[in-house]
Amino acid sequence: MSPAATFSAVQSALSDLLRVHAPHAVLLASLGEEVLRVQAGAPAQNAGPDLVPPDEWFERGEMTWLTRDGALLGLLWSDGPAVPDAAAQVLTMLLAAARVDSQGRETEVLVTQLPVATAWLTGDLAFRKVSRPFLELFGISEAEVTGRPATEVFQDRPGWLSALAQAGAGRSVRLPDEQLEQGGQALWVRGEARPYYGAASAGVMLTLQDVSGEYERAARVSALLDTETPAALLSESGAVLQASHGLTELLPAAAPVTTGAPLWVWPCFANVPSEPVRDLVRLAAMGGAARSDVELAAGGTLSLSVRRTSEAGLLVAQGELSSQAGRAPLGVMNQVLSLSEDATILVDHAGRAQLVSERAAGLLGVDAARLVGLAVSRVMSELGVRLFTPDGEPLTVPEWRDLKLPLRREILLALPDGTVRQMELRAAGVGGEAGGSRGSVLLTLRDLTALRRAQAKIRHDARHDALTGLLNRTGLREALGGAQPAGEGATVVCLDLDGFTELNAALGRTACDRLLIQVAARLNDLAAETQGQAARLADDSFAVLLPGLDEAAALARVQSALEVPLRAGSRDVAITGALGAASRVAGAAGDTPLADAEVAMQHAKRQGRDQHSVFNPALRAQVARAFEMEEALRGALDKGQFTLLYQPAVSLRSGRALSAEALLRWNHPTLGMLSPSTFLDLASRSELITHISEWVVQEAVLGRQAVRGALAGAYSEWAVSVNLGLEELRRSAGLRRLLPLLSAEGAPDIEVAAGSLLDHSQETLGLLEQLRSLGARLSVDDFGEGASSLTALTRFPLSAVKLHPTLTARLPGDEKSLTLTQATIDLAHRLGLQVVAVGVETQEQLDVLRDLGCDAAQGYAITPPLAEPELLAWLRAH
């Protein structure tokens, strides 16, 4: 058989094994050069070249590694019931045998090694290979079956032979359940036959499963079916194990009773196979209870319900004919109690058990029949069953004659196996006919354990972070609001990780979640050392309450906890964060230190990376002022509060004004005229900066037009420059909105900070080229101070260099500044760039700059910034 045919057969075998052993599981299997995703009853799908589980497998469910000799062969994942060890072993064996270095083996040989009863037959239905469990199941040798036709081996099983014939014709078929004799013991067997295709042959694969346990459990509860009501006991797969007389009566006259066949193929239903019946069984098998009206072959409808029983793996189907409305489903109290979801006991006036439901007997761990006629109080005492209040106080079983009915209360039931269940106890009188003149008491115990655990989980989840398990903001506020020991101080430290958004983009969400869990673990350990609390406030924001420490000590402890890099896969990741600390103040609200620490943290965050700050009231006032300033800034454009001043630049050779730099001012209604340094940082944290930049560009173009129009003869080439950051230009949609204006009138000259040009990306180059194509001349502002790049002078399309004011401020007395200024001017001229000195305050500075060859200057030595009317007047005078 070719490798491709081998893998095809292995894929079918994997799917079949999952269906039998782990129907809820998903398998990622490495076969040859590809990885396949395999599920029960579905064709295999290509999952790529690498055996890598999806992210959701880490977040929920359980994952099993399938390995052999140190090699990873597959990953088995289930979000439902746990995968049995036998399933993992079988799948591992099959994958190991199908490895590339095992392709030379016939796939059929694998069948002999499978730990389940399996047989492969030829297209003529002759046996080729069988597994050892198959031989043991039938008590025969390999020689007695290999090569023989199925008609001889299964001559007394016509149902199986019919199913095999259908599989040979290309259909997957379930075999009806059959009984086998093995060592004098009767076994029930269920099977499936399906076609397989190899490289040069086709055939049938038969798998058989011992389901005797299902029939044994069904026998234990067969009394449920002693009724004229249509009812049946089913396996989880829907196979009918036992049927009531009422259900068999619905079959057509000539139809046989087909025990072992799925309920939905019974001919009593219309449109066989009946999809409504199949859907009911599927819902019940997943743990629910389902009811629906189902059409019958003889006409009419059956109100059919399917649900789980107290026996594991068994379902009960019960129907009520439309013509039988008003009749009790089973008609007998014993049957009602047996099918009840609650643990129920009928007690007479003397306290003796008259009827006991299977659920009640299972709860006590005793056979129900042994309890009937015994005093319930004595039985519970002998079994060691004890009752407690929800608070743990012992309860005694009351005297039945003195019991006040109806009764309803919650109790704790301590069982003999050591478990404690939270139960709701109800007691109600049933009447005199069952227990004498005084009547009987129906005791009902409803298990609330799962409900109470769910409620506790909801309360827990409302106060805890799902990812890290730490307290969330609500939980920490409650902890802070608790009573504080007298004389004990405490500090809250808030932490916001630096650059976590970029880290998330670089490493991926799963890796960053693990980093957050590691941070949480360190903070939790730190809190435990001081009997404090740790919390996760937001995505990458944490807080820790540290009793007994002042702000300095608390900050030092948190910084120390973060010093060691975190682990992300195979790499170490060093982290820093903004820290803010605040102490508890006597008389203040419990959560005040948390709010104060967050204010301090925000202050530290504005200072840059790896900063910390201790709260003081001035910080809150500063934050409040910043908030008020930002709110006022949002309406400044609409209210016309911005204005432009112009500071001319004069040629040092001719003394003629060449251009002007547009300087933004905010005429605040209460604070007066504000320079950009007081508000641009606030604006840059939001989209406000883009709107302000657009306004500046538009006003500068209009101001340039005003000068050219008013002084057309002398200043027809008048230029105006504006300061713009590259980041503003990158994220600003305003340039696109201003394109019509800039295309028609020409863009203003653009001054870009020297630090911005440290970014040598193609995006930056393209952006500056676009501005130059619109008529803008580009210059480097603040050159010579801070971070500057000399290579930027050659890489970008620049026209001029503007010296930083600190260079001109030291002239003419400082020799080093003089030398540096001279060198900068010479370098710029060699590169074909003009040089403009900024911040010139004195005539001496003007003279020195002229001597050094500087091209132009601006500053108070020439004129202070001017509004547009004053600029026009100044230009006329010069």
C-alpha cells in the first residue's frame, strides 16, 4: 500500500477511534509532512506544517500530549469530559506505527495491535486481519477466521451480515446489538461497519464494543418500564436497551422488536429515521432534558421526553399519547419517585420509609429495597449521616408526629464517604390513604451544591480578575474599606507597565497574558509577605496594598519585585512601569489611597518610562488643572480662541525681511495669552493636535496671502513657515482635507524638529517629499541641541537649518559656542543649506552671526512676534 493510501486508512482509523473512545475530543496529528485536525465522524482537515495548538486550547479544556520515544506525535484536546487514558494509548500507538519511518508496513498490520475488537475484510467480505481483542471476544484463533467469508463466521447473525453488505457498498452502518456467549457468560456487543479504500484494494472495517455494562445497568432499573406508558431505556448513543410494553404496542403488527437499534429508527415513528427523536437523544446525552411532539406511523403524535437517569450512561425516554391527556405518566408512586430528579422518601407517621427513590438511595449509598420499612432516623444514624445548618451547627432529625408542615429549609448533609452536600429539604403531607389516619410525609432533598458553588463563583468572579486570579478593582476597594488595625499604616502602590501595547503586538496575546500572570504572581507574593492584597485594575495596570510600609519602602519593594526579567517562551523580557504610591490617611474613605496612588501613577507616567511618584495633594490639583485645561482646549477652536503671531526672519546680508515664522497662541478666557508649551502636550495625547495643526496650516496660508496681496510689489514672494511634528503629519487626515488649498495656493514652509528626523524610515521621506511637491521649503528646527542626526541633513529634502537659541545665546563671549556655530554654518553651506539663527536678542549677536556667514536671523533684536496688522505695518516701514 502506498504512503498516501496508508495515511488515508490511518485517518479513517483515527476518526473511528475518537468516535468510540473520545467523541468530544479534537486531535492534532502529525502524519508525514503535514499536520491533520481529526474529529469523530468528520473528514480530517489540513492544519498546516507545524504541530502548534490554537490559542483557545490554552485558555480552556484539557490537552494531552501523545509522545513515543521522546517524539511528539499529536495533541489531544477536550473541552468536555476527560479523555480516558486508554484513548490516549490507542491513538499514540496508531500514530507511532504510521510515522514516516514506518510507512513500509502494511496498514492492515496495525489492526492486529489495536486494543479494541477490530477486523478488516476484503470487498468480498472475507476476513483479512483481526485484532487480538476480536479473537478473545469470539473465543477463536486467528487461523479460524483469517480468509473465511463473513457468511460463515457470522452465519447466525443476519443483522450483522446485512450491515457488512451495506458497508461493502460504500455506506457506514451501525450493527444491531447482539448477545455473545463467552465462557458461559452472556455479553452484549455493539458495532459499526464502514468502507475503507487502499491503494490497490477496497474493503470493510468492522469495530465491535462490549456494552454489557449498559445492559446490566438497564436491568437494575428495568422496573421503570413495567408500565403501559410508552417508555424505553437508552444508551447515550440512543440504542434501545429495554422497552416498555406500551412502546412495543406502538410498533406495526409485523415489525419486530429491535433491541440495540437507535430509537429513531423504530418503525413506530413516522418518517424513519425520525430526526426529531434523534435531536431529543442528542440533547439529553449532552446533559439536558428534552421534550417534543413526535409524529407516529399509525397517526397521531407522541409527547416524547428524553433525559438522563441516575445511572451513568443511561437515558430514559418516556412518551404520552395525545389521546391519554390527564393520565399520570407512570401511574404509580414508586415509578414517579424513581424518575424524580430529586432524592425523595415517603415516610409514614411512625417515621418508617414506605417508598425510596433511586436517587435518595444512591445519595445514602444503600440499595433502595433495603430501606423500605425501616425507621429513617435510625438508618441515618447507623449509616453515619449527619445534618447541619448552613452555618455548621448540628441538627437532629425531628419527631415525625411533631413536624410542622409544610417545611422548607436549607441544610448541610454530611455523608458516610466524607463529602458534604448543600441540600434543600422540603416536607409535605401526602394524605391518609398511604400511611394511616395521620397520613404520610413526603421528604424531598434537592441538591443545591452545584447552585451554591455557582453562586459562590459568581461572587468570586465579581471581585476577582479572571486571568490572574487577583482581586479586581471592586475587590480591592472592598478590602480597603475593611477595618484597619489600630496604629497600623499601609501604602497602596499602583503600577502601569511601560510599552505593553507594543509588547502585545510583538509577542502576541497568549504570550503577553502569561507575562501578566507572572507579574500578578510576583505582586501576590509581595502582598502575602506583608499580609496585604494585590489586584489587577485593568489590562496592564495593577495595585498592591502593603500594610506596615511607608511610601518609599513600598515603592522599593515593588521595584525590586520587577527587577528580574519575565519569561516569554524561550526569551527573557525585561519590564518597567510607572509607579504611584499613597498612604492611608486617618479619617479618609477606605478606597482613598487607591485613588491617590492612581493619580501619582499617572503623574509618573507623564514623566517617561520607569518613573515613580508619591502622592501629594498638589498632584491632584495638577491633574484637575490638566483636565480642565484639556476640556477648555476642546472648545478653543470652535470659539475662535487661537491666533497666530508672526516673527520675521531678516537677511543678514541685505537687511531685508525674507519670511516669518507663524507662532501659535491661545487666548484663554481666564488665563490670558498662552504659549504652545502650556497646552500642546495635552493636545498631543488625543486627536486635538491634528485639528490644531490643520488650523495653523490653513491660517498660515491665509496670512501669507494677506501679505502678498497688501504688499504685492515688495513682498510678492513672501513666505511663512509653521512648526509641525512628523507624528502629527503621519496621523493627520487634515493634510488630505487641505490638499485643494495647498495645491492651489502652495503649502507653507515646514519646520521639523531635529529629533523627529532621527526616524530614517521611507514613510518619513515620502511624507516630506509630498510636502515639498506642494511648494513647501523644509528646514530643521532646533538644530544643535539635544538629539540630532547629521545624516538626516543629506537624506531628507531640506532647504535650511535653524540654529537652536541656546547656541546664539552664548555669543559672542563663549569661544566654544562660537566655534560650534561657525562649524555648523560651514557644514550647512557645504551641503547647500541656508542657516537661520533663532532667538537673537542683541545687536552684538547680529554682528557676530553676520561675520560668521549666517544667512538670516530672527529674534527680539529685530522684532518681537507680531499680529497680522502689526506685521504689515512693520514690513511697510522696513
